[in-house]
Amino acid sequence: MNILINLIVYLVVFGLIWWLVSLLPLPAPVAQIVRVLFIVLLILIVLSAVGILPGNYLPPIRL
């Protein structure tokens, strides 16, 4: 249950950061690179929350 709460919190924070970055007036090539990096980060967060990848870089959230 704790893993599910951590995943939800990380995805909400990730979504907020993605939204804030999308508001920046970036040139098209830079925006494409940023979008790809965010998608890779999202995949890493989900895979580490499921347990496929070690999630040492994600700090545990204590509520």
C-alpha cells in the first residue's frame, strides 16, 4: 500500500513539473528534447515503483 501511495505522489509531482515546464516558451528543438527526457523519467519512475528497476535514486516519502 505504501508503494502505491509513493507512486501516486511521485506521478502527481511529476505531472505538476511537466505542466510548469510546458508553460515555458522553449524553442521547438529544445522542447522536443525536454519532452523525450520527461517521458524517459516517467518510465523510470513507473519501473522503479513496480520493482523492475532499483529505485535507489527515488527517496521514500513518509506521510
